[in-house]
Amino acid sequence: MLRRAIRELDDDLRLDRFPDDTEIHAEGVLAPVAREVDAARRLVRAQAPGRS
């Protein structure tokens, strides 16, 4: 799930699309990585032109 979310974020950025706003759920050692990917997606959405 986490690897797919990272690949999708990469695709969204390269194709100039808005990232998904679904939160990633991960436990253990992957939880901090999931939080960072979620934060990156929120940042991209917040900085997108024409978005509030």
C-alpha cells in the first residue's frame, strides 16, 4: 500500500495532477514514512494553483 502511494504521488507530480487525499495507514517502522508521504501530498495539494 505504501509503495503504491509513493508511486502514485510521483506520477501525480510528473503528470501535473492533484494527489489523492486519502490518508495512508501504516504501522510499525513504516508509520513515519506514511506520515511523511501524507504530508507531502497535503503540501502539493495546498500549493496547487487554483486550490484553496
